[in-house]
Amino acid sequence: MAVVLLTGFDPFDGADRNPSADAVNAVAAAYDGPHELVVATLPVAFEASAHRLRTLIAAHSPDVVIATGLAAGSSRVAIERIGVNLIDARIPDNDGEQPVDAPSEAGGPAARFSTLPVKRLLQVLTAEGLPAQLSLSAGTYVCNHVLYTAVGAVRPDARAGFVHLPWSTTTVPAGGLHLADTQLARALRLIVDHALDAESTEAGGSIW
Ligand code: PCA
């Protein structure tokens, strides 16, 4: 039985909810296998998030890590392809730290690719009518830091990646782009179910 670690984030930037934690908890509440699902909510803080992630990985030795967070302003589920070794925080994290132009991991490679089957996951979500896209940047804040850290921290034969979610209906500030809570939870459930699939070899990158 594969062990899947699925994470969301605490609220940040003045919000009182983070739809990623809600969606992760909804998946956990309804989960009926076949994998062993471990869920956690990470702090929105550079040091603490990486520390908690490494602790969870050491404790559970997951076969797959799927980290998720909020991308405010987006209207689609964004499957991230790459984490860069760069922190440039527009706002302080929840511990008051605001690194600017600092590495995620001193001496680490410039970037790490997600090892989730990103194109396959996009196919699966799209086939269910869920608005989804691949993304070439998870930003330079805590989500990118967690993606970069996760790919570097899992066992060599394990997979890790990151999915950015839009606001949900119950968490969106007035007038903001969002998807239904059920759509976010469904998307994450499908990603859990298909995270160990073979990658699709379809063409699909951008040309600019
Ligand atoms: N989104 C932020 C950090 C936590 C979250 O949910 C990000 O995209 O970096």
C-alpha cells in the first residue's frame, strides 16, 4: 500500500481561512483507500514549513508528497512543474520573516522539477470538467519553497510535487475568482488517486 502525504497551508496575508487546508481535510474525511493517506496543514513560514515537511517525511516515508496552497487571483487548479531555489517574499511570512533574493537551500540546484505525472494529472482533471492548467512558476514565496524542499527531501524512488488552488466559494473575498469547495476537494482526490500513474507523453508546453 502506497503512503501519500497530502498537505495544505494555514491562512496568511490577513485571511482567516486557506482553501487548501479545507480541501485537504475534505479529501481526508471521505478517503476510502486504496492508499494510506496522511494529511497535514503546514505553517506559512519559510523555516517552519520546511521543518514540518521534513519531519512528516521522516515519520511516514511517503511514496508521494502532494503539497497544496492558495494562489489568490487564479480561477484554475494549477499543477506546478518546477520549484526554483529562490525566495523573494513580497510580504512577511506568518513568523514575521521576509527573505529577499535568498536561496531556498544554500548550495542546492537552481531548480527541481515536480516528479508527479503532471500532464497525466492535467488530463484526469480536464476529463472531469475541472478547470486546470500546468504552471511553470509556483512563485517565490512559501509554496515554491515547500515544492523545492519536498522534491529534494523525499526518497529517491518517491514522487513529490505541488498544486496551487484558487479560492473556494466559502473562503473567497467578495468578488474574487474561485471554484466550488466540492470542485477543489474533487480535484485533490483525483490527484491522490492518479499520483502514481505513468506520465502522459502528450505535447503540451507553451511556445513563448
Ligand atoms: N499560498 C502561498 C503560501 C501559502 C499559500 O497557501 C504561496 O503561494 O506561496
